[in-house]
Amino acid sequence: MSTRAEIESLMFLLEDPDPFVQEQVQLRFMELGDRAVPLLDQIRVQTKDKEEKKRAKEVLHKLTFSTLKGDFAELLLEGVGNRAQLERAVITLARFGHPTLRESEYVKTLDHFADMIRPSLRYKRSEREKMRILMKFIFEDLNFRGDNKDYHNPANGFIDQVIERRKGLPISLSLVAMFIARRLQLPVFGVNMPIHFMLAFVGEKEEQLIDPYDQGAEVSYDQCYFFLKKNNVTPKPEHFKMASDIDILARCIRNLMHSYERNEEHDRVQELKSLLGLVEGEAV
């Protein structure tokens, strides 16, 4: 039996309610390992059956998670201490939601975004003008925005899906802005404020807080203090410090854990917890 035919048969058998059959099918998939991944991905993409698509995604995840975890661990050993390393880590993390992700495609997309706006920044402009041009480009021209309708959708936490859908959480929208800014050598940083991740433009003469979830609106420290107090959080100076790259990565994973927890996908939560353990070990 050909591999293609066998995989199609195994996918059919996954519909069998018998636990023994389910177990044997899963074991066979594990034996096939990486050989099954391209064909499973074809089925995932081509099928119009929602349940079959869901089953294919589940098997793909099981077959690829250990590789993802290993790659993630190696990346952390190399370090996540600058923006380029954070970008690589965040794109690698996106494989948790899309196991066959072509990581280089999203690096190219971010390169392209930066190339689109670069000519507008070549003139002698003030730092604040450059910051406003960048924010307008991201949140108006590219139309990145907060997902108000489905905030806790895990897709909002994966950088590839945020780029594709142009929707996300405060932290994932911030990452898009930070990664574009890095290519333009603009000083845009993350601020690890509780509840609501923020951006900060830190120039030589001034700095400005920016709300990525409100189309890049400029906000004051007083507004942030009021927001925290309104949400029963006592504002502290550390809430407004620039976040380290490793802390940003950890927060990305915690957000995903929360999203999957709300969906009662407890296996996913435990897998993410194991990735978070790697990050927190690196942060110590």
C-alpha cells in the first residue's frame, strides 16, 4: 500500500469510535513520523470536510511538537537577547499553531513592509514625525487592528496568523510594529504593562507611549495609571519599563495558554507550559 493510500485509510479509521482502533491508528502515525507530514498537510489544505481538517491538524501537531520543542530549546540556548532573536523565536513559536509553517515567508513579509515605508522616512524629519508615519502605515495603510470580536482566539497570538489576518492582541500587534521598526532602525520598544501590552517610542529627546490596540494612538502615563487603577491594579514604576525580549516571549506563551484554556484544550496548555518552562529557565 502506498504511503498516500495508507494515510488516507488511517484518516478514515480515525472516525472509528473504538478506542483500540484509535490507539492503533495513532501508533501507526507515530511510526510514519515525518514521512506522513507533507501528505497530512495536503489533506488539511485540500479537504472541505471541517472534521477531517480538524483531525489532520491534530495528527500534524502530535507528529511535529517534539521537533518544535527541540528547535525552540536550541534557539533559547543561542539566546533571546535582541530584537532579531525575539523575531526568530516568535516565528518559531507560530509553528505550534501551524506545524508546516514556512518561517522564511514571514521574514520576507516583514522585510517587504519595511521596504514599503522606508522611502517616507528618508527625509529630514523629527523623531516624533517618523514615529507617527510608521504608526499610520501599520495601523491605517496596512490596516492592522485589534480583534474586538474574538479576542481570545489563539490565532491572535501567532505572528503568522496576525500578519495574514491583520488582527491580533496588543502584544502581537506590538511585535509586528517592533519588527518593522527594527528594520528601519527606529527605537520602538515593548512595555510589559499588566493587562494591556504597550509600545514606547524612545528617542534621544523624548519618549511616547503608544497603544497598539487603538490603532497606534498616543497615550499618556496618566491615562495608563487610570487604566490600571480602573482594573484594580496598583500602578508601579516597573509596569512602564521597557520589556526584555525574553519577558516578551514568555508573555506571548502565557497569552496562548490562556486562550487554549478558555477553549478547554488542556493538552495544548500543558505543551505550552513546557515551552514556557524552557523560556523561564533561560530568563533566570
